[in-house]
Amino acid sequence: MGYPGEREDQAARFGTEAFFASIGRAFVAMCAVIPVLFLIEVIDVGIGAGRLDVAGGIIPHRLSGLDGVIFSPFLHAGWDHLYGNSIPLILVGTFALAGGVRRFLWSTLVIVLFSGFGVWLIGDPSSVVVGASGVVFGYLGLLFARGFVERSWWNLGVAAFIGLLYWYQLYNVLPTDQPISWQGHLLGLLGGVISAILFRRRRPRPAPALFDPDTTLTDI
């Protein structure tokens, strides 16, 4: 009889059957998310490009733009913006989800709230912020921090590999004159690190042995 969470531990071990099955399921699930984002963009274009963005985006410092904390990750400022986020979202989302559905959902919530509220508080009040970039950076921070918190070289290696693939986007966590929400990227990254700490996998301690074979029995 296994201990609670044993299945997740098996799935976290590189090379096991459970590991590859978990990666496969997570990949299919993340691929299913992308058509939803494209459908939303089709609707936005259909009703007038940008109208959904203004209605559901984050408008910093305005109460009317506070609902964008939840809705903005589903909206994008055009097809190029959506294309640019889709592949990274599938990659980092797959490995984040493979670590466990419950942890993934809670981590996503923390990343969305941390990034979104942060942008609302310190973002440019003359802007409307949309896009899943904050979530992408959040998952990257989550994987990277998991590598240290859970001593998982696998998570650390994945984060490093994806970081090398998209190194040219990592500078977007720094202030820039470009129309890019560096605040959302930076805060999303920090939200991912916090999530890795909050929802780290705690392995149960082995139960103490009832009898130590090295113990000498003495009659009384």
C-alpha cells in the first residue's frame, strides 16, 4: 500500500512510465487551451478588433480595469501577440502541469493574481494590458524554483532549456520603452517562484521501525 502522493512522486521521477504518461497528458491538455485563445481572438476581431481587450484588459489604477486581472490572460493584442505566446505557453505549461493538477491550478491562480494585481498597482495608467505573457513567465519561474526547492534537476534543466530557447524574451522583465508590460512579466516570474515554495512537494518521512535488528535483547 503506497503513501499519499506516491503516484505524483512516481510521475516526477524522470524515465518512469508514470513520468512519460504525465507529460503526455499535460501536453494534450495544454494544446487544448490554445484553440480557446484563438477562438477568443476570432470573436474580438469579429466584433471589432480591440473591443474585448479594452473591456477585459487590465487598466492600471482604475476600478473599471480591475476585472482584467482575471480576464486579461485570455486576451491578446492581435494575432502576432497570440502566436508569440502560444508555443511558450504549451512548453512551460506542459511541464508545470505534469507536476500535479492540483498544484498546477493553485500555482496558476497565484501567478495570475500576483502578476495581475501588480500590474494594476504599478502599471502605466494610460495603458490596457492583455496577454498570457505573465503566466508564461510565471510557469518559467515555477519550474526554475522547483528545481531548487524540491531538488529536482529535471525541473531545473527544463527551465534552463526553455530559457535558452527564448533568451531573447527574458530581457522583457526589465523596464523598456517598448509597449510591453515588463511589470507583468517580472511579477509573473516572482509569482511562479512564490508558488514553487508554497506548493512544494513534501515527501513523507519514513515511519520509524518497530524493531531494530541490531538491538540486543536482554532478559529481566
